[in-house]
Amino acid sequence: MAQRATRITEANSHHDCDFRDMLSRVGDKWSLLVIFILKGRPVFRGRFSDLKRSIPGISQRMLTATVRNLERDGMLTRHVYAEVPPRVEYELTPLGRGLTEPVLGLVSWLQSNWPAIRSARDRFDARKQVTRTNPVARPRSSTIVQR
């Protein structure tokens, strides 16, 4: 009985907060963009200012938070050079480079299945549109229905 409980606990360990936090990080749009931009650079390294220019729409604050979190998770390392003005570069670690392969698998799956996903979305949206334009008359909860 104790072994069964241990197996169940191990099987559900992915519900752990740290695990979910990492999935959220990997799944956010900025983290993946930073990782793939650095992967495409020579020696997997890039300056903060180059990253900012390469990612349209990201604010300096969001990029700072993103690289800090990726550094904390071991996906990249930060190199600070004692220059004027200060130069900061980020380098993808082997752990960060290893993440790109499964993500490319997901991208490949999305590309292969995009027509089916788009079709499902269109069908869903059409159903919702019909519901909005032709609502079924239902009594409100505050309405008294006489029988």
C-alpha cells in the first residue's frame, strides 16, 4: 500500500509549484524568443541591447526580467564587462541549448497541424457568433416563471 502511494505521489510530482513555474517560463513568448535569438548567434552569445533590438515589442523592463529568470533557471549566463559604458552579454548554456530541440519539435507539430487548428477555431468562433446573434430566450434567474 505504501509503495502504491509513493508511485502516485511520484506520478503527480509535475504538479509541484517549481515545475509549473518552469513550464510557464518556457511557455512564455519572450523566453523562447531570447533563447532562439541567442541560439542563432555566433558562440550563442549576445548583448542586451542587441537582444532588445531583435525582439519587437519587448520593453527594457520585460527583457531584464526575462533574462534574469532565464539566468536563474540556468538557461543562460550573464557576462558583465568593466567598460564605459558598461557592456553586458548573455550566453546560452548547454541546458538552454538543449531546450531548443524539443521546442523545435513543438513548432514542427504546430506547422503540420495548423490547418486543422485554424479550422477548429473557425468552427468554434462561428458557433459563438450564432449564439450571440440568435440567443435562445431563457428566463432570467430573477424572473418568476408561472406554470
